[in-house]
Amino acid sequence: MAYNLVNTQKTLERFRDYVIQQSRTNLTKGGKNVTSNLYSQLRGEVKAMPNSIGVYFEMPEYGQYQDKGVKGKLSSLKAPNSPFKFGSGTGKKGGLTEGINKWVKARRIQFKKKDGKFMSYESTAFMITRSIYNKGIRPSLFFTKPFEAGYKKYITEDLIKGFALDVEDLMKTSLKDIK
């Protein structure tokens, strides 16, 4: 017998919407919304199955690196608690270089040489990539903070209340069926 968890589902949908909205705001305010790729691909879904209900979030892989940070090959000072590390051999080869090349061109960043001439975008991107690879990426927590705040706000109390209302409705319906 499948149960109708309307109040529970509504609470989880509010939680999902809050996390997505706040995460997108953090991306924009944090200057991490250059191409809007991560912003537009950040999604959440509330799935109701016959015997369970859950919230699922989805984002491109590099969103996790932006959120949790990445330890550098030579130093982990920027992201000491990150589960990710450059040079571990588990990531996509050339992914950082490709991303930084696009970022440098989108922001029109070019370093100057000692003679006052501008470096090419590729040379500027190479220098930035090498620095990031060696030193790492500081965590932005653009997703983690809204998730934790939303959890505290919606899951700890509202979900319990919503589920209690759903159980109450189930009991009323069940008692009507018995009579």
C-alpha cells in the first residue's frame, strides 16, 4: 500500500527550492557565475517512491570542486579538509587547463610581461593553471552552506510536522476504511 505523503513532499520541495536558490545566489555573489554553466545546471528533485521519499541534487562535477575546494599538488593550505587533490591521477586530464582557458578569455584577463606587452590568453591561462594546480582551490561552500542552513530550517522541524500530518491523515483514512 503506497502512502500519500503530501505534507512531507511539500516540505522537501521547499527545502530543495531553498538550497537551489541560495546556492545560485552564492555563485553570483561569489563571482563564480562567469558562463552561467554551473548556475543553470544546478538542479534538485524530490522523488516519491512506493515506500520512500527523497531529495536529490545534481550539478556538474566541477561544482563539487568549487564547493569543497581542492588540495594543491604541493600545498594543501587552501583546502586542508577537501576530499579532492590535484595530481592524484583520478581527475580528467587537461580539465583544469581547459576550464581556465575559457575563464581567462571570458574575463579578458592578460598578464603583462616585464617589457609592458600583454601575454597571450594561453600564456596567462598557463600561469594561472600552474598556480592553482600547485596551491589548490579554496572552498567556496556555495552549496554546502545553503544545504546545512536549509536542513536546519526545513528538515529538523518542518519535516517532522509535515510527516506527522501525513500520518494523521493516513490514520483518519484507515479508520474510515475499517468502519
